Amino acid sequence: MARVTAKVLGLCVWLLVTLWAAPVYADPFFVRVYGRTYKVDPRYPSNELKGPKPQEAMRALPPDLAKGPGFRPSHKQVLAEVEERVWITRHQLENALGKTAAQETGSNRGDTQETMERLATGAAQGRSPELQQLHDRHQALNLLVRELRRSMDLPVRTPESGFSRPTLSPEIEASYRSLNFDPVDAYYSFRRVKAAFRSGDLQLLARVAHYPLAVTGKVRRSIRNRDQLIAAKEVLMAPPIREAVAQSTFESVFVRDKGMMLGEGAVWITLDRTGFGVGAINLE
């Protein structure tokens, strides 16, 4: 009898230890996004570098992400908001990694991979806190967009474009096709331009700009390369320009043979051999 009791007690202790050691993040949790609440799967994606548990990783989400827009957004609008932030953070992280690699003598692809592994485990915090913060924010947004797409029965993996394929009305599609524009490509370009202006980051605007970039207003000028664009931050990222772009929707864009007009002509997205990009900015 004593032996049986000992076995039972041993089993109970083993169960208690096992339950105590089980992940505290095993149950789904909830995140407030753009005024709506979403359930998040606690399991970590198997195809990504392991890091903190999803609930812990989500602490790196931008603090203003929970705030609603003043109306109840649709699930597609919430997804669009997060995708835009992912695009911004992903390219800022790429730029930061490139800058770090350039500063380290003899850096190569292996060094970049090693840096990413350090970032995934949080080991880069002491050496490069800004880079670590950027990585953590990107990781959190990626996890969130995965869950949003899952909740909408969309493929979990974000499309290569960075944005979900739009559902456009026949009228909008026809307006672009009549000008020999691909409406889906135009939409993706519109989203990238909006994200670039939203970020206030000239490095991101340079990714979506065409050269020469015409700047009109009291004084006309032509920006011919990336260096000139970076030097013109106060002009190109003026608050009225950014606000005009932020208020634009793809459905409200005026399209003609020249391209897409945003904000009563504040910004023109034009088409060249490389695709759509910012071709003109009007400061008047």
C-alpha cells in the first residue's frame, strides 16, 4: 500500500511540475488594434527565428496602434492599417541593417544573419538598442498581421507586394485599363507611396520616387537623384503634403494619362519603365 501511495504521490508531483512548467502563453490572448479586438494564436510560426513568446513579443507593438480612427473600421481597413505599418518598419529595419553592416569592417551576409539571430533572441539590446527596438516592432507587427489574415480566412503569409490584393469595383478597374494601367499594380504603388509619406522617412520616399522628381510651387525645381531628395526633407515632407496623401483613398484618386493625382494635385504618382512612383509634388 505504501508503495502504491508513493507512486501516486510521485505522479501527482510530476503532474504539478509539468503543469507549472507549461508555457504560460498556451491560451489565446487578445489584442486591441485600430479600435477593434482580435484573438491571437499563442503558437510561434515554425518558419521564423525563435524569439519571445507571441504575447511577450506583442508588447513591442506601437502604443498608438490600439487607438481607433473615430469610426468602427472594417476588418479590411484594420488589415490595411497594419500592413502599412509593416511595410514601413520592414524597410526601416533593412536600411538600419545595411547601415550597421557598412559600419562593420569585413561584414558579409553571414554577419547579417548572425545579427538577425542576436536580434531574435534580444541579445543585441546592449550593443544596438535602436536596432533591437526596430526589430522587435517589426516582429510584433508581423505576428499581428499573420493573425489578422488568419481571422479573415486569407493566406497567412503576406503577399510579396506587402499588401493584400484589393477587391476593386468594375468601374475603377475600367478607368485604369482604359489608360493601359494595371489597376492592381497601381493600387500597390498607391499603398507604398502612402506608407512612405506617413513614415516621414526620406529613405522610404526614395524607394518610391521617380527621377527627375518635379517640385512645383513658388519656385520650381527638379530633384535628379537620391542625395538631392534626402537634402530636401523640409520641402518634400511638409505637413500639408503628408496630410493630403494621408487623406487620400484609392477610390478617390483621380486617374488620367499622366498617372494618379492625390490630394487635389499635391502629389502625382506617375508611370515609367520601372513602374509607378512619385513623379511630381506641388507645394502650392
